[in-house]
Amino acid sequence: MKTELEGKTAIVTGGGAGIGLATAKMLAAEGANVVVVDLDTSDVVLGDDSLGKVLPVVADLREASSATTAVKAAMENFGSIDVLVNNVGIAPAREGFLSVSDEEWDRVMNLNFMTVVRFSRAVIPQMVEQGSGSIVSLASDVARQPDHFLVDYGVSKAAIAHLSKAISMEFGPRGIRSNAVAPGPTRTSLWDRPGGFVDYLASEYKMDRESAVEHFVKVTRNLPLGRMGQPEDVAAVITFLSSALARQITGSVYCVDSGSMRAI
């Protein structure tokens, strides 16, 4: 099956690491030209199988100007915007709802949710003009099954799922598809960096780091597949939804979560 991504142009926010970087590489391997927007793009290096080009754009995604900067770069270098992947986000571990200050709420909602608003708003006029486009936004399993230690993150991801659906309804008649991907636990740098999820779990369970991760996966979350996801697992679904293979899919939320979501 052909994705028909060759020669298309994609923008990936937060594409400098983790799921974003894996997605940028996968899209490029399918022949897409990819504008990677991140504060640090030093790790954006393509593999030998890449058919498309990658243009790193260094920008602070907390700033509204980052969206217009990325769109300008895409149009000047490639002449179109066919795919937007709203990937950037942070997920600070919290003690609970009462521990999160107004400033922390603002920081998480700005980077996680408002980037989706700004980038979608920036690319939709171009997509409408050309009569086609695909927007894929990163939600999360905790958007629909809340967890107190990710309370502000979960709320931001629930808002993304809502916005993704709203965009699909308004702009579907104009040729634009909008879908969300909801990863479950995925082993990215958010987990392994100092003060990240692994350190939190080790402290919470009073175990060494890897034992804490295994306990979280197999006991706390009881994931049916018994393993955490990798960035490439999520990137594969994003690439599918970006492509012509998913031309009849819009307004959906795809779970990539090792069976975490129990609801029908």
C-alpha cells in the first residue's frame, strides 16, 4: 500500500526528540518534506532510507510567533502545507490537584493546548486554499481516564481531543481531516530525564528505577501487552493518519496504549 506522502510537506511541532523526532523521520522516509519545529533541533538527523527533506526550525513553541515562523518556512521552502502534527508537550508529575499552581496550569496549557490552537489556526487557511490537508494532534490515554499525578497534563490532552473533533466537523467539507492519537505510557525522554516519570515512580514505589517502571506497567496500570510503547509505535499511527491510506478517517482518536484504555 502506498501512503502517497512523497512530495508532501509536513510540519511537526516538538520534533527534536521522542515521538516527534520518530514521526519526522518516518514521514521523511515516506518521501515527505518535514519542517521540524523545536527549541533544540540538534538531534534531527535523517537515516539513509529518507526520501524527503527535513528543515529544522528553531523556535520557542511557548511563543505565538512560532506558528507563523513555521508556516513561513514551509511555504518558502516547499510551497505547500499538507500535514500538521501537533506533537509538542510536557507532562510534569504532580503530587495532586492542590499542588498545581496557577503558573503551572498556565505553562502546561500554553505549551500543550495553545500550540495546537495556534498551529492549526496558522495552517488551515493554506489547507483550505488547496482543498486538502491532514492535522494529527497528540492526545493521551489520561485524557479519558484521569490520573491525579498528571492532572493538568490530562486536562490539556482532553481539550486537544475536543478541539481535534471540532476542527474535523467544521473543515471536513473543505477537504481537511483532523484526528488525534492517544498514546499510553511511551518511553521517551520525559520518562528518563532527571526528575521525570521514572524518578517519580522510583520514589513513589521505593524501588530502583527499572523495577519501578515494571511495577507501573504490570501492576499499577496492568497493561494487557505488558510493555511500554516506543516512540516509533506512535509515529507509525501518526504517519498512517497523515497519509492517503486514511483518507476516509476524520474526527477519530486512535489509542496506541498497550491496551490501557478499557472503555468501549
